[in-house]
Amino acid sequence: MKKIQLPKINLSHLFQAFFGLGIFLLPLKLTSLVYTEAAYSLNFFNTYAAFFLHASILSFLIAFVILGLRLFLEKDFRIPNRISSRYLYPFFGLLAATCVVIPFAGETILALLNFWQMLILVAVASLIAYEIFPRYLMVKILVAAFSLEAVIGIGQFIAGGDLSLHFLGESYFNSDTFNVAKIALNNGITTIRAMGTLPHANILGGLSAIVLLLLAALPKKNILFYFASIVILAGMFFSFSRAGYFAFFVGLAILTAFEFKRRMISSLAAVAVFLAFTLAFGGLFFTRLNESNADSVSRFSQIQQAVEISISNPLGVGSGDYTNALAKNYPQLPHYQIQPAHNFFILKLAEESLLTVAAWLAVFASLAYTAYRRRKYEALAITIAIFILMQFDHYFATNFTGEALLWLALGFVLGEIAIPFEPIEIRKNSLQRLKY
């Protein structure tokens, strides 16, 4: 009797499949509510103080288990890239600073859950940096995911509301929905800003800018990637995110300034496409630009409030608990103004202390300085663009997609600037350098 041979499972391909799926799912709002105790402390459900488990986290965890099986079962396991420890010190400092303030959080369980999620994203970024999952493949998957987001967002702009893609996490909204991102023209017409399946148009605009700069870092591009870049640029435009525009064009200017001959044509093409959209939709574009006065006053008051809260709580109110602290300290605020400060570092100051802010600044200073010294201008452009976006919004700290893309981008930058070492081969509890 012949033995039935089961097909051999390629753990490497299986790992890449689940890891890649986790990346692709990032923009989709596929979540499950896990922790709500802090979210009901006000007279309404406070999403900022709740913890949601995203489908991407589950996919990444499965990928980690498969990777562990590879380490256990395979005779050898090769780490393609090695990173000098001096590049990792700022990240160790960041993890230590974040961990130290957790016991002082107002909602310790929420702070622990957020730290657990951060550790998973740090692990994801590490696999990108060490090339265990190829960083250029990560960029290609993000391009596919945000091309889909751009198409959905453009459809929302045209339709004037949601596209009934709620199974992907799209919100229910139209031009009459309160507090949805929209532009009101002088003639009384209200236009929806593109947001895709993300909670706000500014998130789509800012993250699209980062994905476009990541796309620019690909060493080889075909016609499909150029088409995708136009689609994502269109999604960014119709989000009407001024911070997204600013961050993207600063990043593009850095690439053009340092690599003029290489980037001149592609940069001119990007500017030409953006100008074409501006000419076609100039009324909406300039109306949105002129909204800055009211917004700047509101955001300045948010920063003032956050600084005052941080003075009263020098070790922070706890990750995710800022809005509850805001409502407690400023009971006169209407519910729609109970939201995080629109500045990443100011929010971190209020939630996780000055120590954590200093650690984050050290991470960005280290990456930007090393990228400049090593002439890795794509990495420099991405780092500065993210830093700019952090000055105008909070989604890198409060939105899962924003936080995840932040860590993916940091992993990409770290992998780009790392000085190449001889790869490592792991063999049965021993480490050997590969000789060539």
C-alpha cells in the first residue's frame, strides 16, 4: 500500500503571505472592539479611549508564529540584513520611556493594551528593517492598498457620500453628516472630501503622501507603478489635506534638490498632475486653503489645553486617556471638541511625559542625520515628511493605520540607512557569518 504524501508546505511563502496580507489590510477599518471601560466615562462613546483589535494584528501574529516554526524546523535561516546597534539605541530609549510611564497612567489596562500593540508594530518594523520581509515588497503592497483607498475616496468625492462599502469598514456618511470632512462653497454647495475607509480625509491625505514617497524609493518601476502613483496622488488631492500636500512636496523637493538629474522629470510630472487637478477643481482647492484661520485658532487652543494638562500630570495621563482628561479639566467643552491635540509631540507630552517626547525626537534626529550623512535621500525625505505631518495632526498616535504606517516607514528607513554587514545564517543554535 502506497503512503499518501502530503504536499510540503513552504513556510517562507506562507510567512510572506500572512505578513503581506497584514500590510494590505492596514487601511481597511476591519476591527473588533476589545476594551471599552475608559470609553464610557463621558456621556458619549469616546472612541479615542477604546481599544480595537485590527485584522492586520491577527495576520501579523500568525506570520510571527510561522516565522517561529521556520526557525525551529529549518536547518538554516538567513537574516539578509544586519543593523549596527548604534542605530537601534534611540528605539531602545523610546521603548524604555514608553514603558516607564505606564504605571502612572489613569487607565493602566488601556495603556498596557496600547503598549502591546506598539510592541507588535515594532516587531513588524524590525522584520522590514532586517529584510526578513523584503522592504520593497512592503512598498508594493502599500501601493496596491492605497490605490484602492484612493479609488474609494475619489468615488466618495464624486458621489457626495459613502459608497456602501461598509464591509470594508467604510463609514456611513453624506454631505449632511455632522463633523464629516467636507468643503462648503459660497454658493451653498457642500462637497465631501475623499477619505476612503479611513476615519478622516486628513488621514488619507497624509498617509498617501508617505506612500508616494515610499514609492519614489523603489529602485525599479514599471508603467503600472507610475499609473498607481497618479491614482494615489489623485486620492491625496481630493482629500484636500493641506498638511498632506505640504509634507509630500517638501519630500519631493528634498529628492529633487539632492538628486536633480535623476528626479527632475518625475518631479515635474508630479507637479504637472497636481496643477492639472488644481486648475480643474480650483474653487474647491482655494476654498479649502482659505479655511486656515478658524482651524489655526482651534488647534492653538488644543495645544494650550494639552500643555496645561501635561503640567498638572508631568508623567502623563496615560496612553489613550487624553480625551478623558481633557473633558475632566475643561467640562465646558462641547462633545465634538473632546478630541486629541492636533500635534503628535504635544499629545505624547500630555499622555506619556516629556521623557517619551525626547525619545521620539531622538529617533527622528538620528534617522534624519544618518540618512543625510549616508546620502540616503529617499529615507531623509520620508523621515522629514512624517515629522512635518506630526506637527499638524494626531493620527500617528490615535489611529491604528497611522501608527502602523509610521512603524513600517521607520522600519523601511532603518533598513535603507543601515551599513551593510555580512548576512547571518542561523544553524541549530549557532550563528555563523556567511563568507563570500
